Amino acid sequence: MRPLKLSFYGLNSFKEEQEIDFSSLGAGHVFGIFGPTGSGKSTIIDAITLALYGKVERAPDKVRGIINKSLTEAGARFDFSIGSGPLYKVYRVERKYVSKEDSISCRMARLCELSSLGNKVLADKSTLVDGQVEAILGLTVDDFTRAVVLPQGRFAEFLGLKGKERREMLGRIFNLSGYGEKLYSLASNRAKEVEARVMNMQSEQQGLGNASREALGVAEAEVSVAKTSLATALEAVVASSKAWAEAQVIRELQDKIRHALERQAALDAESSRLAALQAKLDRLAAAEVLWPSALALDESTVTQEAALERQSAVVATLEEAVAQEASSLIALSAAKTARQRDEPRILMRQHELKRAVVLTEERRGLTAALATERLALSAAETRLEVAKQELASILQREKRAQESQVVLRQEIAGTEVLPEERVALELALRTEAAWLTLASQLGERRKEEHSRSGSLETAKATLSQARQNVSSLEQEHALAKASLDEVLSRHLPEVGMSEHEAHNNYRLSLQDLKYKAAEVGRIIDKQETLNLSKSATETQLLAMQETASRAEERVDFLRNLVAENEAKYKAAKDACLIGELAAQVSPGEKCPVCGSRSHPELGTRLPPANLEHFAAATMESTTLLQKAIAEQGAIAARAEALHVGLADILRQIEVLTAERLALLKDMAGIKSSFPAVWNALSLPEIEQNIALLAKDIENRSEERRLWQGALDKGRQAERVLADKLARGREAQAVAEQHVAGLETEFTCLVAKVMTIANEEALAKDALQNILKQHQISDLKEQRELLQGKDRKQKELSDTMKQLEAKLFELVALRQNGEQVMASTQEGAAALLISLRGLTERESMLAKELVSLVGDADPLVEAAVAEASLVALREEETQSEDNHALVVSVVAQAKNDLASATEALRLADQALDKARLRFAEAMQGSPFVTRSDLHQAREALGSREAWMAEINLHREQRMLLANDLDAWREALAGRAVSEAAWEIARHTYLQAEATRDEAMRQLGQAEAKLADIKTRHARYMNLAELIEAQAKERDLTMELVSLLRGNALVEFMAGEHLQAVTATATEWLRTLSSHRYALEVAPDGGFLIRDDGQGGLRRPVHTLSGGETFITSLALALALSMQIQLRGRFPLEFFFLDEGFGTLDAELLETVMCCLERMQGQNLSIGIISHVRELVERIPRKIIVTPAQLGGRGSQVQVI
């Protein structure tokens, strides 16, 4: 990954958008990022991280902490490339944020791929961009931060850590915690889960109860006995049901005849009451003939009274309308006079008020402008006062800084060290360092000699133990081999598949045979039931034929009765018509039929009063005929259905007979598949033989399984011991080689100790000579004295630089404050002039408004004037409308009076005619007064019910007679007593109870058998599962013991340490011209191998400042590369933030030489510092200018 361009704004001290073109800094070169402390140098790295991952780990709340507090928006855009050749790609990632109060939201996030063909958007949401960036780079935000920013101080600390502490730090860097406690917890939890499953399965196995094969055989025998009992009970039920059915039919016929006789006596008792009802119906029919004339008289009376009332109401309405017409004419005249008097005055006032409204609006605008100008003038005066105070404060701070600068120059002059003293001290220190190194090496070699001696003794003890272990394993292996041979000698053959197949075939054939036997029994039961149904159907068919004959005779009788009633009705209707004609012809008038004036016979012919009676009798007889015909058809249909049912029963009997013969034939064929000795056995005996055969196969299979298990266990034990024996012999050989190697190394180590002891004595003598020559009594005190002066001078120099920068800033602030104060004074003067002009204009408007409206509101006055004018005009219009309406009402009242008078005359004429017709109709009727007519019609609501009751009585008597004849013929002289019926019912119920008990016992036996089978299968399944789970439990427990104590984490950390050390050595050789190399000591610490001194190894604490820097830099680069291995592409840049300001000139020269030596590694190195010497030495740089107080933000410049 190579950075190309970065632009950002609104981050930390940066406000305006800044852009950095990394391509101008050159690939594979060292460049610097320089600026004062707090100027925003590290923000450049934060902008890259924010653009890529949308957060900055070191910032509070990841994003909110780096947003500039004075801005509401911030953003970053980063262009970078990956790959080379055909895999070269360029990407642009961009994010923008919006700040609202205390919350930050991402307004835009986008990732694009840039090419010559255009930009391709890969993601446009924050979470999608995060995922795409991680997919492209293959690094998380933590990995990227660790790999890009190398905090050298921490890696220098890492260089000097102890072995255990270093492994812990590697575990944190490479996230190895998941292989320690987490993996141990997973394995431990898995072991506990498996153990819990084993215990649960064992508990379940114990809770299954008795699920043995013997219990299974007993349950099967109980099922067989229950089936035999059920068959016997079914036969008893069939026999008792026949007798019970016949007794029940006879008893039902006897009950029907008894109830019918009782109903017939009740109908005879109702005859006298029904005759009285018929008389009431005849009187009601006569009243219905006179009722239309009575209704016509009532209607005429009501019409005449309504016409009279309407005439009176119209007269009153006309009088009221004439009075209203006079009053409306007076009101109209008054409204016109008021409008003509007041309208000109109101119009003039409206014109004046419009002018007052315009002036009011203008004055309101001037008042608002005056308030705004006064606020602006007050704010300008406040700003002017603040600027004066700030300028005075800056002048005081500038004066104090100049005084401090003079004092610092004097102190720096007093901390200088003479060159002769420094050279002498450095020579003594180098000699002392060489002596201390040799002394340390001598101590370490002697410790190593003691450790190697102990290791040699331990190795010899281990070798002895390995030899004893091999001897013991050889004896155990021999015993296991003998045990395996003994098991092989007891070989048992497997049960053949043919035997299993034969048993399964027998069992299936038995099930088929039992099923077919049950089917034969079912067919026999069904045949017996069908025979009973056949007898009952034949009996019903004979009774139905007799009923059909009686129904036919009844139909003929009713047809004759209908014809007779229709003839009587026609004669009565003709007589009624003649009577109506006679009532309409007065004596001496012409007949409307023949034209004659003389008909003496009409006086003797009166209309019959029972015309309705004849009509009802005709309708009733017709209804009875229709019902009789329908009943005749129903009887014929039932008879046909009985014929069809009888034929179907006969067909079913034939089909069942054929099925039974086929089943018996199949049963004979199934029995032939059994062994010949089983042919004479019954089904239970055959079932028992099959069970014995299954038990024998199971016993032989179980013996074979136990033998096979013992054989597998013996072979497993023999293999395990053979493997252990091989590993023991291998361990013995390794121990022998280890002892030989330790003895050789110990001899060489003794020789090295003697050589280092001689060198250490020579170095000590040389140190004493140098101290005497330069008259140094205490080397440590002298070194601390010079170092104190150097530190003091360095601190004072840094303070001087900071003071100069501060003084420069104060001068700039003072100049800026003077400019701000001058511009503020000018603005205040301009505001004062504008305020005076607005005040004069407002006073003029106020005077003119007082002359127009005084203190009143012109808008309110205008609204009042408009309302008065509208009210005058509306009052005149309303008066005109009211007068026109009253005139129309008077005209309409006059028309209504003429119409009402004519309607009253016509109503009087109609009432006279109606009274005459009603009096003529009452003559010759059975009624004397109008009250007699009303009394007869009171029964009108009961007419339908009385007629239905009479018709129902006649029909019920006829049907009862027919039913009694049919039931007596069906009984055919048979009878059953109560005692005989009870005996048949009790016998049948007892047989059904016995059958139900047998079925219940069979169900219990089958359920028990199914339960035992289920529990037996579950028991065997649990045994297999427990064995498998026990093996898994043993394996997980062994894994738990291996993972205890973070052993795996320490091993992986050691492997990472070896990989990091190898990579760091390659970098260290490059940085030191192939002189130094880094190694891992046996205790986990670091050693430096100096190939320039013949491969001399020494601890890292003996390194000088420059050596420490290049070593820690190499280690930092190695760790960065290890982290980058997780990504898809290498990061071809990184930043060093070492704090170069703490290095002296010589060490700074060493650092720069090392960094410049790395330029051929295709790495761009960014140095973050504020040291002036580095600014002058590094040609490619980014200069960061700090933000101005209250002004612009920080600025960047690429040079």
C-alpha cells in the first residue's frame, strides 16, 4: 500500500481544508513532518486512519474527540494504491462528519476505485466502507495503527523486558489470549457437557425399569391370551344382538299402537269445540261482505272534517299576511333614508384611515431598525473594550518573555563543559564498559557452567529412568500379547444373515396370517349382520306393499270429494253474483244484463252466507288430496329403496363369501412357508416357536458381540503398549544422544571460562591506569557531574527555543489586536450616525399619526368604519327582500282559500252518498247495528288458526286410522312381555360389557408390549451412546490437562518471538553494515551477537545509545512486518515518533545515518519531530504551522 494524496479539514487544530501530495515526497525516501509542539503533526496520521476506518483509536469516543470544537463539519479524503504491474489499483476513500450539539454523525462515506475509464463506487455507507477497506488491506484498525506508527520508546522498552513479560506483550500484540484461558475454558466446558450427558443417559437408563428380553416375551404371551378372549366375546355379542333386536322391534310396535289409541280418544273429545269454531267462521264471512261499505262511510266522514279544518286555517293565514305586508313597507322606507344620510361621511373617514395604516407600518419598521442599530452599537462598544483589555495583556506577556530570555542566556553560559574533560571521561567510561562487559560475561559463563553441570546430571537421571521404563513396557507388552492369543483361541462364528432373514420372514408371515385370520372373523360377523338385515328388510317390504294399497284407496276417495266440493262452490258463487245484481237494481230500473224493468224472482233469491265455507272446504279437500298423492309417492319410493337395499345386501353376502374363501386359501399358502413340523400347530404355538427362534439368534449374537469386544480390547491394549514401547525406546535413544552432547558442551564451556577470566583481569588493570593518569577519583561521580551539566544545558536550550517561539507568537498577537481595535472603532462611529437619522424620521411619522387618529389604532378604526358601511347596505337589502316575500305570501293565501272552499263542497257530497249506500247494505244482513258488525270482525285475527285447527283435526283422525292398520299388520299377532324384553336387553348388555373388557385388556396388553419394546430399544441405544460419550469425555479431559497453565500460549508466543527475532536480525544487519545480529537467549531474553568481534554475544543492557536505537528500530520494523502479514498487501510507508529532541548531536547523527541507509528498501519513512537540525538535514518535508488564536487553523506546506 502506497499513499498518494491526503486532504482533510475540521480535525483538531485544523479548520481549513489541507492537502498533502505524498507522491511529491518521493517513494522510498525519508521525509519529515515538522512543526512546534501542539501544531497538529500527529493529526495527519489521524486523518489517514479516520478516512480508512472511520475512527481514531487514541481519540475520545473514536471520532468526536478529534473534531474541531469551533466547527460543525469535518472530513478526510485519502488516495492510495496497492499492487504492481497488472495488479496495480488506485482507491479513494472519503468521509464527512456533521457535529450537532454533543453528537457526531457521518454525513457521507464512499469508497471508489479510480481508473482511466472513470471512478467506480464500491461502497457508499459507513459500515460497507469499513468492511471493504478491511477486505482490500486485510488489516483491522488496530493492526494498521501498530504497523504504520512505530513508537520507538515502547519497542526499546520491549527490548529490555524479561522473558515472561516479553511473552505477555507478544500475546497482547498478536491476540494470543484466545489460545489460553479461552481455549482452556472451551475445552473444560466441553468436558463438563460430555460428563453431564453421560450422567443423564445413565440416569435415563436406570429410569427405564425392567426392559429385558424375558419381560418382552411375557408381554407378548399376554397379548395372545387377550386376543383369544376377545374373539369369544365377539361371538357372544353377535348371538345376543339378534334376540335383542327382534324384541326391540316388537316392543316399539306395541308402544306405537298404545299411543295411537290414546291420541284417537283425545281427538274425539275435541269434536264439539271444533263445531262451535265453524259457526264463528260462518258469521265472520257475512261480516266481511258488509265491511267495505262501512269503511267507505268512515273515509268520507274523515275527508269532510279535514276539508273544513283546512278552510279555517287558510283564512287565518291570509289575515296575518296582510298585516305583515303593511309593516314591511314601513321598515323598507326607514332603511333607505338611513343609508342616504350616513354613507358619504363613512367613505371620507375610510380614506383618512388608509393613510394612517401606511404611516403606522412605516413607523413600526423604523422602530425595529432603531432597536437593531442600538444592539449593534452596544456590541461594537463591548468588542472595543475587550480588544483593549486583550492588547494590554499581550503587551505585559511580551515584556515578561523578553526579561526571561535575558536570564536564560546567562544560565546557558554557566553550564558549558571543557573538551579535555569530556574526552578523558569518555575514554574512562569506554574502558569501564569493556571491563564490566567482560565481568558480566565471566559471571554468566560461570552461571552457565553451573547450570550445564546440573543439566548434565539431570539428563543422566532421565536416561536411567528411560531405560527402566523400556524394561517395564517390554514386560507389559508380552503379557498383553499372551492375553490376545488366549482370546483368539476362543473363536465364535457369527450368526449368518440367512438365519436372520428366515426369522424375519417367519415373523412377517405370522403377522400376515394373524391379520388374515382376523379378517376371516370380521367377514363372518359381517355376514351374520347382513343376514339379520336381510330378514328385517323382507318383513318391511311386505308391510310396505299393504300400506301402498291403502294409500291408493285413499287417493281415489279424496279425488271424488274434491270434485263434489268444487260443484257446490260453483253453485254458491253463482247465487252470490245474482244477489249482488239484485242489490244494485232498484224497483223500476233497467237490468244491466237483460234490460228488463220487471224481475219478480230476484226478490226470492238472496246471496248464500256460507260461500267462504264452500271455498274453504274445496281448498281443504284439495290440500288433503295433494298430501295423499305425495304420501303415495313417498311410500312407493320407500318400497323401491327397500328393493334396492335387499339386492345390495344379497350382493354383499356373495362378495363376503368369495373374500372369505380367498383368505382361507391364502392362509393355507402362508402356513406352507413354515417348517413342515409347524403345519399342525395353532397360531399361538407358531408364534411361540418364532419367539424361541429369535431368542436363540439373539443369545448367539450377544455371545459373538462380547467375544468380539474382548478381541478388540485386547488388540487395542496390545497396540497401545507397542506404541508406548516404541516411544520409550526412542526416548531412550534421544536421552543417550542428549547426555553425550551435554558432556561435549560442558568441556568447551570450561575452556571458555578460563579465557574470559584472563581478559577480565587485563581490562581491570587498564581501567586503573587511566583513572590514575587523569586524576579521576570517582568515575561515577565525575560522569554524573558532566551529564548533569549536559542535561541542564539541554533543558535551558529547549526552554530558550520555546521562549523564542512564544515571543514571536506574542508579537503577532499584539499586531492583530491593534488591527481589530481600529476596525471596531470605525464600525461604532458609522453605527452612531445611522442611529441619529432613523430617530429623526420616526419622530416625524409619530406627529402625523397623532393628527390623523390620535391615540387610536388605525387598523381598528378602519375595520369599524367598514363594518358600519356594510351594516347600512345590508339593512336596506334585507328590508327589500322581506317586503317582496310578504307580498308573495298574501297572493298564495288567497289562492289557497279558493281551493279549500271547493274541496269542502265536494267532501259534503261524498259523505251523503256513503251514508245512503251503508244503510242499503245493512238491510237483509244478520247484523242490526254497526256494533254487531264490529263484534263479528273481532274474530278476524283467529280465522286462520281456527281453519288450520279444524283441518288438522280431520287429517290426524284419517292418518291415525291408517297407521293403526299398518302397525297391527306388521305385528302379525306377536307380543313380548316386559320381563322377556328385560332378559334380552340384559343378555345383550352383558355380552357387550364382556367384549369391551376383553378389548380393554387387549389394549393394555398391546400398550404394555409396545412400551417394553420401546424401553428395550432405548436401553440398548443408550448403552451404545454412553460408550461413545465416555471415549469423548476421556479425550476432552486429556485436552484440558494439556491446556492447563497457558502452556499453549507460551509456546505460540515463543514461536512468534523466534520469527520476530529472525526478521529483526535481517533489518539489524542492514542498519549496522552486517555487524550485529539479534538472538534469543535460553531464558527468553535477547542477546546481541557482534560479528565484528568474532561473534561475541552480550546482553542488550550493555548497548550504547546508538546501538540501542538501531536494535530497537530493527525490532520495531520486524514487529510491524509480522502484523502486516495479516494483510493482503505490504504497507510501503510508516511514521517514526521517537522524540528526537532528546537525542544529542552524535546520537542524532547515528540515527539519521541508519534511516538513510534504509532508503533502498522501498519504504517511505516519515519522521515526526520539531528538532531544527532535522529540518535542515532532510530535504523532503511537511511543515505544519500552528493555528492562530481566534483566527485560522493549522496549515501544512509540502517542500
